Amino acid sequence: MPNFIHHFKSSCDVFGDDDNMTSVHFAVYMSVFYHWNRKKFADNMRINRDDVMRIAGLGS
């Protein structure tokens, strides 16, 4: 099982180093990461676009 803190820190490092990434990208990533965590870091999972957008706080 992945280490939650290590994975989160690594992703923040990547986002911080890439000038093309915006807060919208980060919000979507965090929403998907939330779902992955809820699924206990499953190798495969299904996600619902509406759920990802709602958790990310995005309307479209």
C-alpha cells in the first residue's frame, strides 16, 4: 500500500515545479487522489466525472 504522506508530498513537489499546472489541475488531482484513498489505493477503480468535479469544486 502506498504511503499517503509520501505520495501527497511527491505530488505537491511535481505541481510546484511545473509552471503549467494551475489550481484547477491541483483540485482535480486532489479529488481523484481522495477517491483513490477511499478505495484503499486500488490498482484499478472507476470514478464518476460528476463526483470528481463536485469534490474539486468545479462546475464544468
